[in-house]
Amino acid sequence: MHTPDRFPPEPLAQPTELLPIVQAPPRPRMGGRGPAVIGIALLAASLVIFVGVLVALKIVPNPFGSDAPPIPVATPTPSGPPRTARFAQPGDCVANQGTEKEPELVLTECAPGALEVLARFDATSDTGECAGVKDYRYHYFFDSELEGLDFVLCMGERP
């Protein structure tokens, strides 16, 4: 006996269509302001780290600290008309008649605690010249329009 098929006969295989290979889209380029902002941020961070290292090594003074004591303000003794620091030489003593921000140094008698000129550098206003001077704590410079009149005084407190 023949039993009827419950399933319809399978159709003949037909050719299948090939689908195109899909590639991932290209990675977007970084363009516009992004790289510039990142570059500027990295440059700023590098400069901050560099200055921090210089301050830590005490190559430059700490702008937020009080490493350097303020220049003492004193009055000169009345031994004649005040002579300005322009004439000060190593071994002379000076007093500040001005303020810390706008000092006016005049020659005075040497007494304990007075500012003694330890070294003088002419024709420059570079206070870095004082770095090698023994017992140096304070400096004063005069910057003139004529470079030959510039000078730097390196000073320390007289014991």
C-alpha cells in the first residue's frame, strides 16, 4: 500500500545570489580643532611641570612661597646728604628709603643688620650674576636706557 506523502516534494535547487562583501567604514580622521586643543593642553602641562621642577630644584624662586625674605627698610644716618646706591662698591653698606617694590637705596654707615654690598656688576641688569656670590641674599639692579650705566648690587646682611 502506498501512503500519500505528507510533505510536498522538495523544489529543485536554484542558484543563490552572491551578496557583496561589506567592509567596515574607514576610521574617521581627527580633524578640526581637536588636535590643536590637545596639543596646546599638552604644551601647557609640560610647561607647568618644567617650572615645577625648576622651583623644586631651587633654580628659580617659588612665586607662591616666601623663600626670599623682604628687603629690610631702614633710614640712613644723618652724616651728610644721602648718596645713592649708584656709587656703592663692595664693602659699602646701603639702606632702603623706598619700599620693597620701589626701593631707593642710599649709602649709609655699616652697622649690624645693615645691607652690605658683597659684589657689584657693571654694564648689566642681570641679577643672575649674584648666584655665585658668597652670603648673597638680596639684589638690587639699575636698568638705564644707556646700557653702560646699568649695574647690579649683590648684598647680604652684615653680622
